[in-house]
Amino acid sequence: MERCLTDLETRPGDTELLADIFRSVHTIKGTTGFLGFSRLEALSHSGENLLGLLRDGKLSANPDIISGLLSLMDVLRGVLHSIDTTGAEGENPELDSAMIARLDKLQLGEASPAVAAVEPELAAVAAPAPTGKQRRPRAPRKHPHTQSAPPPAETGEAGPLGEDQEEPVDAEPEVERNSRPAPAAAKPSLPARPVNESGPSPAPETQAAPTSGTADSTLRVDVELLNRMMNLVGELVLTRNQILQATSTDANFALLGRRLDMVTADLRESVMKARMQPVSHVFSRFPRLVRDLALGLDKKVRLEMEGQETELDKSLLEAIRDPLTHSIRNSIDHGIEMPDVRVANGKPAEGLVRLRACHEGSHVIVEVHDDGAGMSIEKIRAKAVERQLVPPARAELMNEREILQLIFLPGFSTAEAVTSVSGRGVGMDVVRTNVEKIGGKVEVDSHAGKGTVLRLRIPLTLAIIPALIVHSRGQNFAVPQASLTELVHLSTGENDPRIERLENAALYRLRGRLLPLVFLDRLLQQTPREIGAPCDIAILNADGRRFGLIVDGLADPEEIVVKPLAAVLREIGFYAGATILGNGEMALILNPGAIAQNANVSLTAEIEDSSSDEKGAGHRDFLVVEVGSRRAALPLETVVRIERIPRSRIERAGSRPVLRFEGALLPLDDAASDLVDQGGDPEAQTTVVVCRDGQRHVGMTVSQVLDVTGGSQLEEAGSGLVADGITLLHEKVTGIVSLANIPSLDNVVEQAPMEFSLPAEETR
Amino acid sequence: MNETHTSATQEVCSVRVGDTLYGVPIAHVLEILGKPATQPVPLAPYFVGGLVHYRGEVLTAVSLRRLLGMEASKTPEDVLVFENPDGLFGLFVDSVGEVLHVSAADHEPNPATLEARRQALFDGAWKLKDRLLVSLEPERLDPMRLASSFPA
């Protein structure tokens, strides 16, 4: 607005500009009136009157008017500042009335002597400095136009700031021309009038900080620039990976490398943060949408929004705008019933649509929840069969969750008949496609009569993802960790007895369940591998499609920077992009969803999964290990890593075995007594399971890792109390290892000061 | 392409594929990558030679050999980097030679007897003292354009 005002001075006849300014002032007036800031309202009202005359051509802008308006702005800003720091407008009736009087005079087309009296006070508001000399505490260089009172001593040299602007820039000389009393007269009043009424004025340096509150703490940055920065940071991440690999042998460099690693990670995070915007940017349009839709459909709908401050990458925010709009429209159109129906069903007449955003790990969850009619599983099933989207026989076998997934099928959506029956489904496939395009997932949960929840799971950022690098026929491929669930090594390759064939379909028997297999070499028409050659299965879960991807071998997990592929290669479909690895090689990023679809892996594979999920809250997955001669279970979610290490890598702190793991010291529980048994042989291997216990990591030696399986809670007969340390695994009662019992290392030195020593030489 | 014909002399980067010498106006060449590491792309259209790393970007590179239906080269190839409206792309050639000065006067259009595919790719030839320099225009080698004009 300030710019507009100064522009106005050079182009007094510009009606568009005037209209712009008028609108701004009007907005200020409206908003402040609404928010109950009466002082701001009164001030902006008088400004608006003056501007109205200008706009209607009854007055033409002259420097007096412009500077009047500019000083009005300063007053407004002073009040805003006060609101910013103290939360209240502050009071200064004389200043206000003088200001208003001045503006009123200006409306009559005359610059009165009153102006002169007002001026110093305006300056006081704009620059509430404690001394006459320190009159420009708000960094003036950024906003030369706002500075209404540069110290007289400087006015002569103020050229560089104000050369091409005339009056409003140098309010002081202008005022002097108006033959007002010398500025000196005004100065004594300055200390007496701090806008911020919180007591004696603080020192200049402390004052600079709060002034930046309103305007200076944020700045607009071109998205292009941010994209470029993100790219560069991506480059830096790659270079860092390469350096870390190259320097892993030299201790000194390794230290530097680690620092580079940290700095890069921080930098990356900051740049990513710079791209973040609160979801309220998208949410803010929905109240209107809901209102309009509800009115149009004669329904009563209340919208509740939660977690608006949740932040998301700007590009992702843009990408979820349409899917969200669509989902909300669906909720209101098909979900929420008419008021009379609702009342008849014992619900309040007013329907509820709730939008909720929250963080969950590296994802942001956005939920659209309605308390409408929900979807009838049977009707969806019938409709899907009718529309030949699923063979009837299969439809019979599908469970609820799978049936709900059907609404995302293209073709399920478009026909009117379907929507009126199912109550949902217009273009749900489009919603899913859009969300998947940005690496997200859509889940739906619905209960007939109770409502529907649509959950969008959005990654925090697009650019950098964790991935596992796999090899196939001498080439690197990256598999996004997000879809990776498990890895299985087959030492005898496809001769492994657990690989079974049903006609052409290869299946792997994984813990008693059959998992469809996809051979990457065959899928990509590479030169085939020998049947007996060792290979690995990466077990992937792409949107509920579970399958095993057979690859030649596995390399390390890496954080990769996704580079887009040219359109000709995108069309192949199996690749989500390309990346440059830490060793400088390139890798294609596989798209598990597309591979599953191509291989016709159906959602049916999930039946077993979901049924096991439904065993109830007491169900957990465990890593089953053999410790000595007994079996024990470790909660799977705590397991970080399983390592085979030579005994010699285990060191001792006092009497306690410890392991250096990823640069930190890990307390070990020698549960298997492995370390004692094997006595002198330092080359003997031992298996250590690294677990997360709250904030810390602990290790446990085990004799053998047996399996991963689901276990259920055991209840004591009669009392119904849940047994704490045991679970039922494979129909056997198995003890759960309590990680908390592994003592921490913090007082190891006090305990055994004499024994504490670390070998000087690191054994690798 | 018109500048090829109008300007009196022009600098072209000479590249060799098989026994033929090709010329690309130097103004179109962004950079020459000497035998870079390449990443083949399974299932890609036949004319795609692979991916190359260029200044933090992953470029799709067209193989002139494959485009011309020649056998794949057994030795590493050089890559020319070009810019098209959608971004950058590369061109695999056997080797990059010196920069030649050619004059528009020596330029001849494609002979009518040339096979159709080559008609579409070549932009005539310059008559050098002892041999021909086939004119290549990066625009015609754009992978997107090739995908539509030479579907596999």
C-alpha cells in the first residue's frame, strides 16, 4: 500500500491505483472493526473517507494528501506494532483525534496548520525511540518511504534514499516548509510517548528486534529459487554420500565427513522447511465450499477443521487441493443425508464434516471424516460385480477392506447409478491417482450408517526419499523404502524349495502364506539369471498389493534424490525416476505399484494380512529368536537391525559387554551367553539384535534368529488380566524380552572405575 | 535450421558414427561429455542409448547408432548435450572430432534416393574436400519427437 501511495504521487490520475489503495484501507477498516480494534477502525475510517473523495475524483491527490495518508499509515503501523508486542492497541486519543482532524481538513481541500502539530507526534508513533537522536529504530533502508522523520542532521545526505521520491519520503523537510514549529519542539515529547506502553523504553538494540515483527520477519521468495535451492541441496546430499564412501577408511576424514553429513542434513532440512506451508492455505477455501454445497443440496453441514498449522511442501499442498475438494464434495453430496433422514436415524439434523491434518512419522495425514450414511459393503460388492470389475467368485471372497478398495477402481466411479447406490465414488480413482502421483496413499474406512473416513497419507517431501539399492543383471535399481516390508535371501536361487509354481505363477511360501513373485530380470527383459544362482526377494507392499520382487542382490539403503525421467522413459511405467548414487553410479527408481499392477498382483494378497490385523489390539508382530536353548520374542517394532559380527568387535566397559554401533556405544545383553561360551576364538561370529528401547538403543546376543510372526495377548483365566511378559506364538507360549531390563551405560564408570577401559585400537 | 542455409560460413562440431562423419552446428551443442558412465534403461524405446549424469541432472541420451539401425558400439561412446524446450537430452556418438568451418554454399539437400528414415533424420550434407559431412539437427533428435515419429 505504501508503494501504491508513493506511486500515486507520481501518477495522481491513476484511478486503478486509487481503487487499490482504497480497497486496502477498506479492508483494514473492515477487519479491525470485526476484530474489535476500535482505534484502528476509527483511523482507517477517516482515511477511507479521504480516499473515497480521491477515488470519486472530487479531490486530486497532492503531496499534502499523500503525506497525510502516509502518516496515517505510520500511525496504523504504530498501533499494529503495539498489538504485536503487547496484544493491545494502546491508547493515544489526542494523536488519533489530531490525525483524524488532519485527514478531515484534507478532505476539505486545504492543508491546515494543524498538520504541523500532528507531524511530530506521528513521528513519535512511527519511531518510539527514547532519545531525539535515535529516531530511526525501525530499519529504514528497507522501507525508505515509511520513514516520516529522519533526523535533521541527516536530511541533507538523505539523497540516496529519497532522491527520486519527493514529499512523503522526507516528511520532515516537507513539514518544515509548512512552517511548523522546529522539530526540536517536538522532540521533548518523544520519550514521554512510547507507543509500547510497557514501561520505560528499552535500549535501541532490543527495540530493533520487536519492530521486525510485523513486516520484516518474513519475505517472499520465488518458488523457482526455492526449487533451485532444493536441487542444489540434493546435489550436496549426493556429493556428501560420495565423500562419505570415499573417506570411510581414513579416521580424520571420517570425522570431517560426519560433520559434513550433519551440516548437509541440517541445510537440507532448512531448505525443505522454507518450502513448507501450513495446510490452512488449502483448508481456508473449504468453509465456503461446504457452505455453498450444503445450501445447494438443502442439507445442513457443519465443517470442523483441525491441525491447520500442519505444514507440507508447497508442491504437495498444491497437489492435494483437488483430491481434497473432491472428497469433501463427495462427503456432502453422497455421505451426509438430508436433515429429515438424519433425524429419523437418530442423528442431529446437522451433518458434520471434519477435516484433520496431522503428522505421522515422515508423512502428513489429511483426513476427511463425515458422519453421514457410510457405504454399504454389500452394495459395493454387488455393483462391482454388476459392472464386471471383479469376477463374482472373487468378490464373494473379498473382505470388507478389500471391497472398500473397489471404489477406487476406474469405472466404478462414473455412472450415476453407482453413486446413488453406493453413496460414494465419483472419481475416487482420480483422487487416488492424484495422491499416488505424489507418492501418497489413500485409505478409506466406512461404516454403514455411521459415516466414512477418507485418509490421505502424504509424504513430507518429494525430492529425497530413503531407498534400498538392489542389483539385477549388473544394473542398479532403487526400491523406495516406503513400500519395502521385508527381505529374504535365497542361497540356492530359484531352486529353493519354498518357491512353488502354480502353472506360470511363481509363489513363495512365506510363513505359511503364498506370496506372488515377480522376477525383475524377466519383467525388464534383461538377460535371465541362472536358475540356481543366489538371489534375494524384496517383499513389497504397494498400496495393499503384496508381492516379492526377485533381484540378484542387495546393496545398501541410501537416501536418494529423485531426478525426473524424460517423458519417453516415464511412459514405460515401471520407473518412478532416476537417481545418482553415492558411488557416482546411476540407478533407476522402481515404481512398485506399477510393477504390481503389471504383474496382476491383486489386492487379495492382503486378505491374510488384514485378517491378522483384525485379531485385535492385543496383536503384535514379534521377532522370534533362539537364546541358548529357549525361544524368546522381541517386539518387531523395536528391532532396528540384526547384525552378524565377529566376537572381537564386542568390547567391554567394566564387566559389561558393549558394541560400537553407528558411532555410538550400545549396551549389550549377552542373553545367549555367546560371549562366554566361545571363549578365546575372536573370529567366531555372533548375532546381535539391535533394538530401540525408548530413546536408547540396546543390543542382545542371540543364538539364532528364527522367524517373524504375529502373536496374541494371553489373558489370565478368570481374571482376564493381560499377561505382560509372554505371548502366544505358533501356539506356543513365548517369553517377551524386556529391553528395559538391560541396564544403561551411564553409571558404568562409577560402578567399575578400575576395570573401565576401551581398547586403544579399533577392531573392525 | 535456416541459419544453416543463410549464413555464409558456420562452425559445426564433427562427430563420427561408424564410417560416416556427421556435423552438428556448434551453437546447438551445450557440452560434450567424454565417455561418461551410462545407465541402460530396460524396456526403453530402441533409440534410447541410456541415461547419463550431467551436472546433477539425469539426461536421456539418444543413440545415433541405434537410431540408424546399426549394431551397438563395443567401446564407450561420447555424448553431446543438447537443449530442447522440455529440458536437456544427450546424443551418443562413437567419437567427437574437431570443429569444422563449412559454408552454406557447399550444402546440398538430402538425395531423393536416401532411405526414408535417414531422410527424416538428416538435414542434407556439406561437401567437404574429400568427403561428405552429414548435417544433423538436434531438433530432430529430441527423444519426444523421435518417440512419435519412429515408434518402435
